[in-house]
Amino acid sequence: MGIVTRAGDWSFKAFTAGLGLATIYLTGTFSFNVYRGLSWHNAQSKLEIEESEEQPE
């Protein structure tokens, strides 16, 4: 029964390590995508302001 317990322990450790890595990966990609979205939105706002200044009223 010791081998089965050890195998279960290692599988649990591998599973939790995988969850930890997935959490770190998803946190990183989420943060990067939020940054890209905010940058895009900021660029769009600047473009709208520039276009409205160029056109005479």
C-alpha cells in the first residue's frame, strides 16, 4: 500500500503544480491583454481628438 500512497501523493503534487503554473500563466496573459486593451483604447481616443481638431466646424 506504500507504493499506491506514494503514487497518489506524487500525482496530487503534479496536479497542484500544474494548477499553479496555469494560474501564473493566465494571470500574466490577462494582465498583458488588459494592458493592450487600455493602450488601444487610449490610441483610439487620441485619434478621435486629432480628427475632430483637423475638421473645421
